[in-house]
Amino acid sequence: MIRPWEAIGAGDFDALVADYVDDMKFVMPGQTDVLEGRQAFRAALDGIGALLPPGFEITGLRQLEGESEVVSIMEWKSNKIPASQLTVLFRFRGDKVVEERSFIDTEQWKSAF
């Protein structure tokens, strides 16, 4: 499951979306905004730099695997936040991602900008 994080780190968004089914769902932090479809997800990735706070850096990553799902726990920091965590749930159909759902302290995230 590390492969998507490696693709993000390399900025290879085409490789990233290749691991998702065409009718995938991406549920953004706050749980109210949902992107549907791999093309919409890929288009959103072009603006990812604007979505990350200044100085954003991933400092650790661990994963918990279940049946047809993986939870990634990411440790991160930014210029204004010395240390924090966020969690991402990936649900699978075979070896492709069907749903990605992010969980983060949205108030803390906003304060990082």
C-alpha cells in the first residue's frame, strides 16, 4: 500500500490514479466534499500544492491492513504545526482503490496556512 504515497512524493499523479477504479470516490477532509470518478480525482491532483500548508512534510507513515481496506496513519508537520497526524482509509476492489477517505483535524489544518 506504500505505492500511492511514493507516487505522491514523486509527483507522479498519473501513476497514482492508475491504482484506482474508474468509478472511485474520494471523500475529502470534513467528509462533506466528495469527488466521484478517476478523472475528477486526477484533475484535483493538479492543484494539490495549493491544498498543502507551507512547509508541509510527511515525517512518518504506518499502515494497518484489513480485509479489502488499508488505513494509513501519516505523521506530518508544516511551518506553523510542529507535529500532527492524519488518517486515510483506502477501500479496495481487487487490487484497485474504490474509495479513499481522509480524516484530519480540519481546524488545525486551516491554522497551518
